[in-house]
Amino acid sequence: AQPDCKKIFFENLSGAGKAIAVLTSGGDAQGMNAAVRAVVRMGLYVGAKVYFIHEGYQGMVDGGENIEEATWESVSSMLQVGGTVIGSARCKEFRTHEGRLKAAHNLVQHGITNLCVIGGDGSLTGANLFREEWSGLLGELVEQGLIKADSVEKYSALHIVGMVGSIDNDFCGTDMTIGTDSALHRIIEVVDAIMTTAQSHQRTFVLEVMGRHCGYLALVSALACGADWVLIPEMPPEDGWEDKMCQKLSATRSRGTRLNIIIVAEGAIDRHGKPITSGFVKDLVVKRLGFDTRVTILGHVQRGGTPSAFDRILASRMGVEAVFALLETTANTPACVVSLCGNQSVRLPLMECVQMTQEVQKAMDEKRFEEAVKLRGRYDWNNPMYQILFPQSNFNVAVLNVGAPAAGMNAAVRSAVRVGISEGHKMFAVSDGFEGFSKGQIKEIKWADVGGWTGQGGSLLGTKRTLPAKHTEKIAEQMRKHNINALLIVGGFEAFLSLLELLMARGKYAEFCVPMVMVPATVSNNVPGSDLSIGADTALNAITTTCDRIKQSASGTKRRVFIIETMGGYCGYLASVAGLAAGADAAYIYEEPFDIRDLQANVEHLTEKMKTSIQRGLVLRNENCNDNYTTDFIYQLYSEEGRGVFDSRKNVLGHMQQGGAPSPFDRNFGTKISAKAMQWVTKKLGETFRQGRVFANSEDSCCLLGMRRRALVFQPVVQLKDETDFVHRIPKEQWWLKLRPLMKILAKYKTSYDVSDSGQLEHVVRNRPKESDASVAM
């Protein structure tokens, strides 16, 4: 079954007769290969010729074997490979007019007038200059007799689309660049390992991470691991920071903590422009406090390794969007860069983004740091987690987990507790969800109690699926006993149902007439009102990593197809998006009904692919996609029909998808969304406090906070009822279904593709809406 497409791709965008070249330039970044793969396969899909340009601009200048026509099979098995398989190099010659003349000659020889450039701001600036000079370069080539005069008209315009590959996330105009999330994975893996040895020896560790001009990696990794101090170039500390930092470290140790983590960006400076090195910070701590201190410089470890699921999906979406942009461009269309805002692809004028990126550096050079931060546009500097204060006392707020465990829940609870305390509230932790609530398993939770929670998987508070309806009287009694003035619930679909039940109970129990907010946390990502849920990214990484290993197990053996069952209930998010990230050939889900004819067509398609150079196939099945076409049935069908061509294996991933340490995305998403929820609670408590008590009885005092396209939005749960399929516990409309045709296209199926929601050329917005979140994107 195909989605109801407003536009059928072939009818609107044909690449017949066009030639597209893709190159990676500058530094490498994990996920670049996924972008290259997407450009090649989507380009071939629409009938264009696609070329690799090896070794970046150097290959374009040198020509010859460096410009190679790409085939469908030439990008197989690239998704899980880090770096860039087509090579990247810095090219001084391309910066000269003569070098660009050679490059133009080589492109014309292959009929290439569409360039997809994956690199940083320097690479993209060079591409734009090349585009502006194009007609003049062709004229020179005619004068020199290197090309014919009619070539000037035939190849009159060069079209450029850029994608930013940079682990630093230092390019203005996009929330996330390709490679950033994977770099955060490497950093967090190191920090998690270091924290165990630091705790054993009561040590302080100073970690230096990349970021000469941009502190994103340092800032977000500090947030993800609960670091004690962070130093970044955009926001140098005030004079006297040394005393404040040492006081903070000393206070942390005096509360019983056995370790300290300080994260330093390699480009960190003080207010006078003097570098703050990791060595300087170490010497400072040893001299002032006498703590046993070690320095770890992560270096190029951050660039290496396999790309995360997030980067594979981001790069795949951007690569496809880049092909759309190239096919839609005209002679008057400015060179654009494909960017990400929230959960949506956008196209921005390349030079507007480059100029703003350069403005940031200029502001920093001139010590206008506040302006530099504002121009970055990406950091949520008002997020209370970045600048926590110590508390007094005001309202009582309870926080609890409801539903199944999800990685990142603990980060969300930690954030809620510390932000609540910083805003003057007394925080209460409820153990074992509403079941524990009814039994009085409630106790005050303090600042130090949530130390080290960010990197812990599962639910340290304990969580149950029990709904409150059966226990409303006892829960109301506990609310009254502990004088609970607000509730923050972290959980999945059960948490959503719980809020609806508590809302209904307000008529009978005044204790529930308090502000209540839910933060979505479930690996299934099936909560209405939110594109993303805490825990889903970690589950995706677990599935993707497992798929990589399973496919690798067949390396060098005979042809083999793997049938893998994923979790998700009736929601096909994990199967579909993991299928895109792992390069699956098919993904069976409940939302897209299928029958035996579809299964047969998939088997035949895979058989044809296996007869060529493809050695491994991957098929994912959502656990509840069909009562009769079980994982065993599909395995047996593929085994029988593939006999003589390939053999089959099956694997049920089970609860490993719920376990493990949370990914950097889930740590940060949980931290930020929960902090925002607590700010909402504080605001609502102020609005509803009358005559010595809190009384909130309106629909908008019982909300779900979710990511919707570009923004985090508070939505009354009662208004989400019409958007919900309660029988199957899924939203009626799910954004990720539009990615399914993309997965099929990249697996060589002929299918329709909806381009109605593709990015449109916009202008750079200097001040993003406050709701737009930096690292919340998929």
C-alpha cells in the first residue's frame, strides 16, 4: 500500500538527460557516506547520470579517474562506514583561477552541470565562487580551443546544492550538521568510561573536545554527562572564573561526590582572548584544591567510528532533498544549502548561511560575545540546565515515570528535579508510577540525589503501566497528604492515558486541579502530539548496530537474507526508520497493510538483486504488523522462495531495544524537554495560585509537551483525543510514514514519492523562535 501522494515524483521531477556529481570536501564526518549513497540512488532513480568526484576539489581539478560514473551497486554497504569512501582533500589549486578553469574543463567533458557538495563553509564558499565564475570559465575554455562554442550554451549554468558535513556543528542556518551526533556518541562513550575510573580513585578529569571556534560539542556533551564545568569559545567566563570553578568543584566533593568532570573546547578562551587550555585547567585544580587530576584529549577519535542512526537518517534525508533541489533549480536560483530546522528539511541560500557563520567568528574576534551567541541561533542559552542556581522553597511538585522503561527517562527526571529546585520548588519523587503513588511511595528528592543519573539507562524511579483510574481516591489522598501542587509525568502511551483519566477525575477530586504536564518517553515513539519521544533514538541505535553486525556476519559467505523483528507494538516507527538507517530491503508494519502478493513481490525483488553483486539482504518486521504473517512465516517464505539463490536467518531483538545507556540525543532531549516542562509548571503555578492555594481546572493546565515539526509545543491532552487511535495505541497521522517510500527507493523499488513536503527556499532567520530546539531533530 502506498501513501496518498499529493505529487507523484516522476510526474514532477525528471532527471533525464541531467548529470549530477557528488563530492566530499574539507574534513571528513561520519554520515557523509549515507549522504553520498542517497544522492547517487535518488539521482539514478529519477533518470540522471550520477558521478563520484574522488578526493574533493583536488579530484575535480585533476580529472581523469577521479571523476567516475556511479552505479547502484557502487554505494552498497556504505551506510555503516565512517568517514567518506570517495575521499576528501584540501585543495589549494582550486582556490586559484587556473585551478577552477581545469575543474570546469573536466566537468564539461562529462556533461556535469549539477554539483552536490558535502563539506564545511569553506568548501561551500568555494563552490559558490565556482558557480559565479562558470560562464566566464566556459568562455576562456572556448578561446583556448579546449571545448566547442556550442558547449557554452549547452552547459550555460552550473547548479550547486550544499550539505554541511562537520562534527563541530559550526554552520549557521541548520540545527544539526552531518557528523555531529556521531561525534557526541564518541565523546559520551569516553566520558562514561572515564567516570567509572574517576569514581574509583576520587579523581577530577579534564576532557578536551574538538571545537576551535564552536563550543557545541563541549556544551552538549557537558549537558549529557552532567559535567561540573564547561568552557567554550562563544561564551568566555567572566573574570574570576577560576575561583568560581574551584568553589563549585569543592562544593560537589563536600556533598559526597567522588569525581569531577570538566569539559574544555579546544578553542576555549577567556574574556581577553587568552586561550584556556586543558593543561591550564588541570594545573589550576591541582594547585588550588590538590585534587588528583588527569587530562584526556579526545582528538580525532571524535571523527571516527560508525555513524549513529541519527546521522544516517539525517544524511539520507538531506541527500534526497539535495537531488530535489538540483532538479528544481533554474538559472536564477541561488546556490542553496539543505538544512534542518526542528524535524523539517529546509533550503537556505548558501551565502546567507556562510556570511552569518563568518559574522559569528568576526563578533568573537572583536570580543562581542553576546552577539556571537545570538548569531549562532542554535544554543538555547536560556535553558536553565546551562546556568543552574541553588534554591529556596515554594511549591511542591511531584515527578514520576509511567509505562515501560525508556533510555533517557533518568536524564529527564534529573533535569526536572534540578530545574524545579533552582526555581524554588520542593521536589518529590514517586516510585513505581501510579501504583507507587497510591501506596504512598513518595519522598522528597534533593539536588545531590539525582547526581550521575544522566547516563543511566532504564528508570531509576521505577515505572509501572498501571493507570490511575482504579486508584484515584488513594492518589488524591496522597496528593492531599503531601500537598502536591503540580505533576510532571515522564512516560509513553500509558502516561498520556493517565493524564486523560486524571483530567476526568477533577470533577470528583479537587486534588487533581493542579498543573499537570507530560514529557513523552517510549522506545515505540507512539505518543500523539509529538514527532519524537525520549528513548526512541537509543532503541534505533541498538537496532541499527545489531543490523550492522548481523549483516557483517554474512560477509564472505554465500548470499543471505536476515529477517529481524523489532519492538513498537502497533507502531512501525522503529522498523521503518531503522530500516532506512540500516539499508533494509523491506520493513513490514501495521500502518501499511500488506498481503501475500506484497510478500511475494518483495521476495522476487530481493532474488533479482541477489543474482547480481548484492550478497546480503535485510528485512525488518514490526512485532504487531500482522497476526498471521508472523516472523516465522516470513522467514519460512523467504527460505523456500529463495532456495538456490540465498538462504535466510531470523532474529527477534526483544528487550535489548529498551536497554543500554541512553544515546547523546536522548540524554539531551530528555534534559531539555523536561527543563522546558518545569518552566511551564512554574508559570502555571503562578497563574493558578489564588487565595493561598493552587486551583487549575482548565484544559490548558493539563498538557503534553511534544516536538511538532520545527517547535516544542504544549498541547492540552483533551485536544489530542481526536488525533489518537486508542485501540492500537498510535497517533492517527504519523510524520515518519513519508520516509517509507524513501526507504523503498533506496532499496531499488519503483514507487511513488510525495514531494509536497520537501523543503522550499527560505531566508536565514537570525533569531529562531524560542520553542525551536537545537538538537531535537530526526
